[in-house]
Amino acid sequence: MTVCRDCCCGSRTKHPAVDHDAQIDRLRAELEPEHRIRTSLCLDVCSQSNAIVVQPAPEARRRGARPVWFGLVLDDTVLDDLITWVRDGGPGNADLPAVLELSVISPPTV
């Protein structure tokens, strides 16, 4: 999982009501060491901040699964749903819950 944390994502200026550090801490506490949580500089989807990209497990990727991009991850409810889905297997291994489909965004184009 890659969590964007640069200019807009993770910004108290843009999202003052969100505890951005607590989001990262919670993801790490809930998912590591089974799942790697890393932060990245700008993923270029600033209008959709906070953004998270969930990578498929290697075997799921070999079967054709692709990363799933999520935007507007600004509250604990979305974080809860993401954590549950990743624990259930994530892309290629578990169906994406309908509630999370509302947060799916398109990756930026080159």
C-alpha cells in the first residue's frame, strides 16, 4: 500500500480535521508486517487527496490483478473498509466492497 503524503495529501492546511499521522500509524499497526505500508511524494491526484494505492499481492498480479487507487480517504470509515479489504486479500484476491467503489479513482495519465 502506498499512501500519498506531500503537498495536498497529508496537508493540515487542506484537510485540517484529519489526523494524517494517525492514519499512517493506524495502517501500520493494523496491516504490518503482513502488508507493507509506505509513503510517497505526490502521486499527482491532488484534487482527490488523500490518496492511497493498494497493490495486489505478487501472485494476484501474475493472474492479472492491478493496483487500485483510492481518493478522498479522509475519515476512519473509509480507512476501516480499506483495512478490512486488504486483510481479506485486496486486489485480485477479494471482491472490492461496494462501499469502497465510491472511493476508487483513476490513476493519473502520463
